[in-house]
Amino acid sequence: MAAALLNLFNVSFLLSLLSNPNSGPWPETRLGGVDLFPATCKRIECPSYDVIHVGEGYEIRRYNSTVWMSTAPLQDISLVGATRNGFLQLFDYIQGKNSYKEEIEMTAPVITEVSPSDGPLCESTFVVSFYVPKVNQADPPPAKGLHVQRWGPVYVAVRQFGGHVMDSDVGEEAAALYASLSGTVWSDAIEKSHGSEVSTHYTVAQYNSPFEFKNRLNEIWFTFHL
Ligand SMILES: *[C@@H]1O[C@H](CO)[C@@H](O)[C@H](O)[C@H]1NC(C)=O
């Protein structure tokens, strides 16, 4: 009897986790601000960066050089939907669907660059990119529909948030990053790089696969040059 009750408890506990993946008994990634080195980057390769400044609710990083394999611009009303579609193409790519039939190690983060579009449906344009591991950077295998982006030195203002990325949250997180930067020496540089479009041009970086539901970490990035 007791064992049966215990089983019942376990089953319902599991079900409650599955139906609400962010409410587990473990400490959730602290929301807002920046206080974590991405845990994923202890397991798989991530681009290295230097932390230039830590502010209230944000961090400024410098990436010296990074190479990305990127989708064509995707028109969508949903960042989540566009990222899923883009990631499927990139997943095929690393599984060997490329001109060299070469398998490529998984890396993090997967980034989605957001920019507004003139479409009639309030659509945005999204480019989804995979960070190319160092061993492949000199000669990333080409693939139909994908292109290489080589970034020179770039500064990034970063805000971290947890959970699964939802369309209803990203705008708010980007606005919070923008607010935390206001009045700092960085906001001038960011506005110079983005013109009047800071609030609609940003990047979402995701460090976990959709199947991980513990300690998920995402970031909003404003990239800029000094
Ligand atoms: C980036 O470049 C600077 C200047 O050359 C160097 O001091 C720094 O260590 C580099 N950082 C990384 C993460 O490679």
C-alpha cells in the first residue's frame, strides 16, 4: 500500500514536471542580470570572450573573432518558430548534410539575430547561426542555403535569463537590457552602431537544447563597435 502510494506520488510528480518544465525543485537560473559563466560551455565548445565590464544587470564582453554558419533571412512572426526552423537546417548541416559530408561537433550558443521587416504581418527577419568550432573555422564545409559569417572584434552588451525562450519574453528582456544600459558610457556606442533601431535589432543566444529543462540559460545581446 505504501509502495503504491509512493509510486503514485512519483508518477504525479513527474507529470507535474513535464507539464511545467520550469517549476522543478532545483534552483532556477537567476532571472535578469548576468552572473553565470554558461555551464554548457564547460561541456562543449563556445566562442571565448573577455569580460570588459560588469554593470548592474548587464555585462560587456569582447569577442575577438568568431565564425558562424548562418541561415538565409527567415521571415516569421515568431522568434521561437524561426529559431526552430533555422536550427533544423543547422542540425542537418552538423550531422553531415554539407558539401564535404563532414560531421561537425555541436557547439553553443545558437544565436538568432532579429531585425524588423517591412512585411504586412508585423513579421520580423531572423538569421539563425551555429558557432563553427575552431577546427573547422579555416574551411567550414559549404552547404546549400547556408552562408559563413566571420565577425571581427565585436563588443556585446549581455543580459541573461532562464527558462525556455518565449516570444512573449524576448522583447521585455531586450527592453530591460536597454534600460539597464541607459546613462552608461556604453549606450552611446550602442546607439552609434545601431542608429535608432536598438530596441528592434538584437540577438538572442541560447545555450541548451530544447530537451534540457534544468538550469537553462539564454542571453540577449546588443552587438556594437567602439
Ligand atoms: C583578444 O585580443 C586581445 C588583444 O590582442 C588579447 O589580449 C586577448 O587575450 C584576446 N582574448 C581572447 C579571449 O582571445
